[in-house]
Amino acid sequence: MKFALTTASALALMASQALAADDVTLQLKWVTQAQFAGYYVALENGYYDEADLNVTIMPGGPDIAPTQVIAGGGADVIVEWMPAALAARENGLPLVNIAQPYKDSGMMLTCWGDVGIDGPDSLANRTLGVWFFGNEYPFLSWMSALGIATDGKAEGSVEVLKQGFNVDPLLQRQADCISTMTYNEYGQVLDAGVSEDELITFKYQDQGVATMEDGLYVLEENLEDEAFVDKMARFVDASMQGWKWAEENPEEAAMIVLDYDETGAQSEAHQIRMMGEVAKLTAGSDGSLDEADYQRTVETLLAGGSDPVITRQPEGAWTSVVTDKALAD
């Protein structure tokens, strides 16, 4: 009888191990919002469960650097912008892009329409709000392509205002233009009572200097483990299911995001609008990274003024092994 109980226990243990889901910890680049709706939808709709994954989504914030989190072992995969990821790689943290849910960039320069700006060439002799911490490089590359100096000293140059992550410099007329995202800060400007007719916008995507945003990155050494690659393939596949559902059901996706916002800081109207704009950026993506988009990003970063974010062509900074497997399965 003792033998029978031991055997039964062993069989139960083997069964539980066989059914155990693989743990995945995802670190987001920013706080819980519709920018990351695909992951929350995949969690809520059970796509991760169906892929035998136990996914934990960790929100980011102003004091959280995804690159530092994954370097310290706090995440298996992170959402990060390519400039930061490539800079980290050049500085010794071997990050690799395994998927790119965002096909297009949401970064814009938003300007007052009453200051005489009617095209990129008329940005000279203006004060422009620019995000730093790596976000300035598309701007610097753009100005370089236009032949506009950014020191603010000579005639025909621009004065760069280091912008915080808000829209105050525009609203308070401290700058003629500021950095905005199509899905976030631009809406904040509108919420402040400014109409679209009062604004002029320039999308970095249209100017040919956009860098890739919100890709999925892992540590290179982990890709040597076939089990890890398989786990990431299932994660990417389930996440893309979440993204496609969010694109088709933007209001419902926004409500799912709100359910996971433990801070209560997000508003329903803002998240629905954000999801509608984010859906335009993920549309057409199957999760794989387009090599031409990658190369444009690299060239933009290399051309980013006298202090570029990277100084040489990266090697091994992205792989299709995960998305190839995800799309094949």
C-alpha cells in the first residue's frame, strides 16, 4: 500500500510538472496605459494561458529603466525603444530585438500654427522643445539633414529647450514647438483646450528619421537556450494575438488597460483615444522586425550630431529566430 501511494504521488507530481506553465516577466517602458494594450489584452483574454505561459507584466515609470531591470535579472523580456537598446548594447549590455509589434513611430514635433511655421525649413530661428535621454537623436539627425544648427547661437539655427515629459512649454508659449507622441502628449495639448486647427505637426516617420519604438528585447545569452527561444516564440505569438484583438476592438482594449491600472491615474477618454492612435502604429505588423526599418534607425542614430547615441554599426542586435518560430507554429 505504501508503494502504491508513493507511485500515485510520483505520477501526480509528474502530471503537475507537465502541466506547469512557463513563467515570463515582462518589463514595460512606461506606466500602464494603452501604449501596451496588446500585452494586457493577451493576459486578460487568456492568450498567454493558451500558450502555457504564466506572464507577469511590470509597469514602468520615470524612475524605472527597463535596461537596468533586465540587466539585474528582474525581467525575461522588456519593451524598449531601439535607441536606448542599441546604446545599451554598445555599452556592454547584450540586448537583442526579438520582435517589433510597433511598425511605425508615434513621435512628432507639434508647433503653434500662428508663429509662421509652414514646413521643416521654417523651423530655423525657433525654440523647440526636445526630449532627451536618447529621444533627442531623431531630432538631431533631422536638423542635420535640414542643415539647421542646434546651438541656438547663429542666425538660422534653433534653440533647443530640454523638455520634460509634459506639454507645458507649448501651452505656456516657452517654445514654438514641442515633442509629442501621436497617442499621448498630442492629446494632452487638445485636452488643454487647443484645437487641431491651431497646430502644425511634423511626424518623424514622414521625415525619414524615425527610430523604432516599443520593441521586445532579451539578453543575447538566453537565446542560446532552445527552451527559452520556444518560450519567447509562444510569448510573441500570444502577444501579437493581443495586439490584433486590440486593433479591432480599441474601446474594449482601452477598458482592459484601465482594469489593470492600479494607480487609477488614467482616464477612460484618454485611453480610448490613445488606443485608437496606437492601433495605427501596430497595424500591419506580424511581430517581425523589418530590416529596412532597423537600418534606418541605425543610420539615424549614427548621424545624430557630434555626440551620436551609437558610434559604430551594431552586430547581432536583432534576430528573427523567435518570430520565425512564432509565425511557423
